[in-house]
Amino acid sequence: MDLYRTDDSYVAMIDMPGMTPSSIEVDVDGTVMTVRAERARPAEDVRWLVRGRRAGTFVRRFTIGENIDVDAITADYTDGVLTITLPVAEQAKPRKVEVTTGARPSLAQAA
């Protein structure tokens, strides 16, 4: 898995070759995201010489921050890579604070 952040979102890229797209599930429960998929078992009526890809169920769980806009999460499976985009919630995005001059109250006004 690769994970990176842009200005507006986190992006996870998970290699999942040989998975049927319909077998892939992405669920979010609170701050836990679960990715689950199943790779079909290959034919058993052959004599394997090398068997490097596992069959069966794949499950991975991640803790995501509370600063994620859960309703806007997207997932795309292309060329054996599952790309999950987790947008940062608007209230969690960094903000610039404007600096002004002459706006500080005097000590007499503050008392």
C-alpha cells in the first residue's frame, strides 16, 4: 500500500491483482475503514509448479482521523490497484489567518 496526502485529501493505493471488482468491499465504521476482497481459488485439477499468489479473503483495517469527510470517500479499482480517496473535512483544512495592523486594543480599553 502507498499512502500520500494532497491539499484536499489522503489517497491510499493498494495493490490487489487478480481480484474481481465485485468482491471488493470498503466499509467505514466510525474511525475504522475496512477493505475486504476475495480472490477465487484456482483450479485444483492441475499440478502446481509455483504458486505465489494466495487465494481466499484479504482484509485490511485502517484507523482514519476524525478530520475525514466520510460521506465523500471514493474507491476506484483499475489495473489491479484499488485507489481510495479520503477527502479532508472542510473544518480540518489548514487556514491562513490574516495579519492586520493597528487593531490591538489599548490597555485602557481592555480594562
